[in-house]
Amino acid sequence: MNPPPQPLVFLLALYAGWVNRHQQRIVEYLIAENRILKRQFGKRRVRLTDDERMRLARLGKALGRKLLAKVATIVTPDTILAWHRKLVAAKWTYPKKGPGRPPMMKEIRKLIVRLAKENPDWGYRRIQGALANVGHEVARSTIAKTLADNGISPAPDRPMTWHTFMRSHWETLAAADFFQVEVWTPKGLRTFFVLFAIRIATRKVEVLGVTDKADGDFMKQVTRNITDAERSDVLGGVTHLIIDNDTRFDETSRAALKDDGTKCVRIPPRSPNCNPHAERWVRSIKSEALNKMIFFGAGSLRRAVSSYLDHYHRRRNHQGRDNKIIQPGAEIGESTGDIRRRDDLGGVLRYYYRAA
């Protein structure tokens, strides 16, 4: 093959030199521009995305450290080369599989704890069988370890939770408590105590007494009324009565109730959440009625409590009972007729219904 003519070689060399000088000017301009921008940024760090780092790493590797030292302005040459080494390492990095069996799913662990708390007399084998019923094959040792990690004792030493106790006695369970109201009397402002009982399953409430002296004599009379007379639908058939640690619930009253077939169960100290239905009823009667009134004499308080009880049972919807009324009247559910309003306690309590 004949070599190209000398004039052509000269022209190609001349053109290549021009292109090289032109590219060199472009590079110098870009370097100067980048340095100006970097000075304007000052000490603020330039934030780069992972994609931008990857592009700089690939281009920087091809240039080498010496050339990078001349042209790199945003980051140092060592940084760019370090990014490149990370890319190489990531290419040859594979996920490692640890030895042994995979960890148990969180849902199964939660289920084991739930079964143990809701069934304090269930041992490991019983829990294992319940898990198998829902498609989980779990070893006995795994169940034991899960319970130990959650601070749950084996079945013989596992205490019954308060929630489980209430559920197991739901239909025959009631709660009793006091609340106090300030009343103006001829002797000045006096504190009156209202003792009530609530049936947990039905939410029915009965006021057992209103007094300004909740002493032993008052409790004896209340206990005598409960045990001697025919019990109402609130306390009739009750086997367990939840009370707090109020000293007014003395040993004599508790023993009399026990002899009559009702065992008093005292909640832990300073734990009103263990008697939620009674606490909720106190909040309801106070926020809906009593806190909006001023009482002059014990009679006005008794009339207000009695009126609220009638409204509570016959004209108030209860969220704990699917938003239904405890003792609904015949007008409930009517879709025809004029809508009327009934006011109780001077309009403090209101009820809307359709006239027959």
C-alpha cells in the first residue's frame, strides 16, 4: 500500500493540532468557570447524587490521578478514585446468607405473645396446637424462647390479665364507685358523695345512695339494701363486683356481699383504667349534666341524678352498645311524623324523636 502524499499528511497534522488547541481552550475555559463557581459557593459543600458520582468516577478513572489534579475542581482526585473503587467493589459484592434458619416472622411472634396473654393457663404445647390450627408450625422451644424474650412466665406461674378476667366474667360482672359533687346548704358548701353500680354487659346503672357522710353506717345501710331486698337488673345475678381501694368499701361490707354470693374484686392502687366503665360513667354524668348546674340542697342533687339516669337509660345513645339506646321506646326507628324535642333538666339534656 502506497503511503499518503506528504501534503495530505501535513494537512492532517495541522488539523489535528488545531483541534487539540481548540479542545484545550474549551477545557481551560470550563476549568476557570468551575473554579469561579466554586469560589462563589465558598465553604458550602456541593451535594452530588449517586448517579453524578458514578459518572465522575467513570470519567475520572480514564484520566488518571495527575490529569485529575489539574482539571478536578468540585472534589479532589482521591475522592473521585475512591468512588471508582466503590463501584468496582459493588460489582463483585453478593448478598450473604447467614447460617441457620431464617428468623421467625414478626406476626407469628406477636401471635404467640397474644395467645399467652389471653390464655394464662395455656402451656407451650397448647399454644403450639393453636398455632397449628391457623397454619403455623412452630417448635415448642421457639415458643418458650419467644415468651421468655417478652418477659412472660410459663403457664403455672403466668398471672391472669385484667382484660382476660373481665372478659371471662362479662355477663355476671358489675362495678361500683363513688363520685363527689359540691352542694350549697344552709351550712355552706358541702361535699356530697354519690355511690353507684354499673352492669358491665348491659351498661345499666343504679344509684345506691347519695350522702354527705359516706361513713360506715352509710355503707352498712347500702349493703343491707342490696342483700335484703330483691336485687334489680343491675346487681341481680352479679358474681363479681369491681371496686377501688377506697376505705369506704370496708371489710364488713365486702364480707356481707360475699356471703350473699358477690365477691368484691379490688383493682390495683392508682389504676382507674382497671375500672373503665365506672370511670366513663362518672365523666358522662358530670360533663353532660352535673357540671352545668349549681345545686342548692341535697334534694336538687338527687333529682338531677335521677333525671339523668332516666335519660341515660331511655334517651341516650351509647357508643359501647353500637350507638344504641339501652331501653329504647316504641318511637325508635320511626321514619314518619313530626320531629320533636324533649328537654330534661331544663334543656341541659335533649332528645329528638318522631311524634306518633
